[in-house]
Amino acid sequence: MAFLPGGKEALVTEKSGQLKLWDGAQVLNVAGAPAVAYAGQGGLGDVILSPDFAKSGLVYLSWAEAGEGDTRGAAVGRAKLVRGGAPRLEGLEVIWRQAPKVTGRGHYSHRLAFSPDGKYLFVASGDRQKMTPAQDMDTNLGKVLRLLPDGKPAPGNPFADKGGVNAEIWSLGHRNILGLAFDTKGQLWDLEHGPAGGDELNLVKPAQNYGWPLVSDGDHYDGKVIPRPATRPDFAKAALGWTPVIAPGNMIFYTGKMFPEWRGQALIAGLAKNTGVVRVAVEGESAREVARHPMDKRIREIEQAPDGAIWLLEDGKDARMLRLSKPPKAGAR
């Protein structure tokens, strides 16, 4: 979900491949969305606005794309949003792809975030439920990538001298990133699903290896133990972890005025039962959970509107958009 300037309209992606425009009164279909490989965890993914949206009208989308045979991979593209009458996308171009495409229907990640200065596009690329790519520098799976807005590798990336997909890579050793956001001080954080336990909040730094699948605070689903992060001091450690898991949907760093006591905190959407919204205080490179606001639905997405209200998207059939706000002060009109 992404709010358009002014805060009275929002774009919403649906996994089945539909892009919607909510204008405050009705929900409209946006024509021109990409064809998606809809199965498992695959479909239409993230949507964000270009930093120069007011001028260019460009939006960025991610989705699962079919390949040869039974293979799939995440793709990122951009297009111009045309409003007025029937909304549509024009000039959709694919600017990045996971390489290689592999079998399976999970762990695409494909979360997107622009750097605060608008110069760089960061892409979360999941491990696709394979046990080797996150540590393999011949693939961009299991990595965070730093790109230019046109999808080319950003100059100065830490492995650029190695060529190929290495030129895209910012960090490695990631599993399934569902949150990617910059804090109020310009630091990049990711939020990852662990296996059976071991969800993580990581401060993402260039050239760092976050250890998956060689270490984790969780174990394999069949009960096989994974070595703990303490056994490998050469790997970057999570700033915060969860066992039992919260199954994060995504996160934002709150900057609004409506909830001043939350300013600067990470707000995390929880997919696990009764998790709702998790609040995390970030202090430098450290993080600690400060509160949970349980809800009886799985929360897929959390976003901040320009007025400071917090919007949630439920996950599943007949899901709702929910607005969280403070009641008006007594006597206010």
C-alpha cells in the first residue's frame, strides 16, 4: 500500500495480480498491472512511489514472474500512473529480476525502499526456500540489493569489482525479508521471517553477511537444529529476534504527529495469531520491543498516511483496510 501525495488516495496491491486505487470513497481497478505468477507466496507484491512522483508520476511494483518450465522469480518494474477517469499504468518496464529463476513458490521477499535522498532503490531478494543461494555470490537470491532508480547497479556497491550480479549486492545471508525501511536517522533495517523460530530485525550494512542458512535462532521445520549466531562471530548479529515468531508482514518507522510518543519507533505488522502491531524502539544500532497491540486478524501491511494516521491491511479473504487514529479532543470541530 502506498499513499499518494495529499493522503486522500492510496494504491493497494492484491496478491492475485490486481492493482487498486482507493480514492476515499471507492476502490477502482488500475489497468496495466503486470502479469503475475499467482501461486503459493507468489503474486503482485510491493508498491512504492518514485521520490519524484509529483513530477514523473512513476510508481514501482514488484511481483512473481514465471520463467521457463516450472521456474519462478521476483521482478521489479516501474510505470507511470495516469489518473482521471479510469486509472491506468503506462509504459511498464521491468528494471530488475531475480537470477536465476528457480522452482518453488515461496520466499520472493521483493520488498522495495528508496534511500532518504531518493538516489538509490533498495530491493529485498529472498532465498526462494533454497538452502544455498543466500551465501552464493553468483546469484542475487538471499540478498539486499542497492540499485539506481533505473535498475542498474548503484556505483560504489561493496562487491562491484567482482562484476555480474555482485555489482548489485549490498548485503547477503538473508532468508525471507518482509520489511525494508529507513529509520529517522537514515539507517536501513530489514525484518525477516525465521524458520521455526528466529524472526529477525537487522540493521543492514554494506558487505555484511547475516548468516542464513548457516546460523539462526530458529531451527528447521523438521526439528533439525541450526547452529546459533554465537557460534559464528564473523556474521552480523540481529538487533532483535523473536521466538516464538511474530511472522512479520512489513514495517514502517513512524514520523507523524498524531502519535508523538511513537515517533521514531518501528511499527511492525504481525501475521502470527493475535500479534497485531508490534512497536520497537530503536536506539542507535540497538532495538527493543516496547509494546504489542493485539488484533484478531493477520496484519499484512502497515503504512503511515500524511496526516499521521496509521493504516493496516488485513491478510486473507474479505480483508479490510483499517485506519488507526486518535479521537478528536473534546470540543474540537
